[in-house]
Amino acid sequence: MNQSELIVKALQGHKVSTVLDLWAGRGQDSLLCASYGCKVDAVDANKMKLWQFPSHLKQHPNISFHEKMIHEYLQENTKKYDLIMMFNAINFLKPEYVQGKLFELLSNMLNEKGTIVMNYFRKEDETMKDTNLYDEEELAVIDKYCSIEYSKYEVVDDQHPPMWFHQHHIQYLMLRKL
Ligand SMILES: C[S@@+](CC[C@H](N)C(=O)[O-])C[C@H]1O[C@@H](n2cnc3c(N)ncnc32)[C@H](O)[C@@H]1O
């Protein structure tokens, strides 16, 4: 399972017309949903040089790009969505926010039977130690707002400088609004 496969699983499971891509990064997940005919709101602060949302995707008829911080967008937005995507994101947010308001805000933004697809680096991940790592217990807040429809723990080999060969411990989740 990778994030594209999980997104396609969500798109095939229930009718999805509207999508929110939180931390859209380089836009590949927004483009995948747009290719299924969904209207996508893509949010990214666009502050990291290596993770710029491409300008050609900003012209896409099914994608609206919002240059915003996640917490700003969640605070201001009044739209509801069928699907929210949040990949490679929560480890970089403040734990007080993730374990506090985040999932309540997200579930309020979902239509009935709406879906969240996401992943996070687990406690076991040695190479992501400088971020905020989680396990099921620390994300128990999710159960208050969503049921877990699908969950998969994967250990993924990776190789790049400066540490060369290493493994990522990634948890994939598909959640359904209660
Ligand atoms: C690791 S990338 C993940 C991108 C994409 N979701 C993916 O999986 O390919 C992190 C992205 O989050 C953005 N970012 C970091 N902090 C943010 C914040 N608080 N609000 C919005 N975007 C943020 C960065 O600009 C970057 O594009």
C-alpha cells in the first residue's frame, strides 16, 4: 500500500466529488483526485523550496490552490468535503494540536460518511526522530470522531543521502466520519 493506492481505494469506495488536500506539497495527490473528476482544494504554505505546488497545477480546472498554513485554513474554511487527504503531515504539526483540535476540525469539515486518508511515521521510525512520532495509543483521539475503516503498518526501505539505506515505519489509515 502506498498513498496513491490508498487514495484510489477511497475514491472507489464511496462517491467522492469534493476533496481537501492538506499539505498538498508537489500536488501529485490533488492531480490524482482531479483525474477522477473531483473538485480539489489544495492547501500548502509553499514555504519549502523542495515542496512547491507546481504553477501549471494552479491552472487546473478542477484544482484550487490555497497558499495557507493548515491551522489558518481549518479555522477559516466553511466548506464541507467528501474526502480529506493528509499525507506526511501530522508528524510536523504540534502534538497539542494533533491530539487536541485537529480531528474534531477535520470531522466537522466532512460530509456525512466522509473519509479521511492519511499516514504518519510511527514511534519505531529511527530516522524521523526529530519529528513528533506517534502510535495508536497517542492518536486515540481519532476514535472520538471517526471509525477506522482500514489500517496498515508498513516498513518501507529507502536509500538517499545523508544516511543512505534506512527504513521508514509508516502507518496508513482510512477513517470514516462517525
Ligand atoms: C513532507 S511534504 C508532504 C507533501 C504531500 N502531502 C506528500 O505527501 O507528498 C510537506 C509539505 O507541507 C508543507 N507545510 C509544512 N508545514 C505546513 C503548515 N503548517 N501548513 C501548511 N503546509 C505546511 C510544506 O510546504 C510541504 O509542501
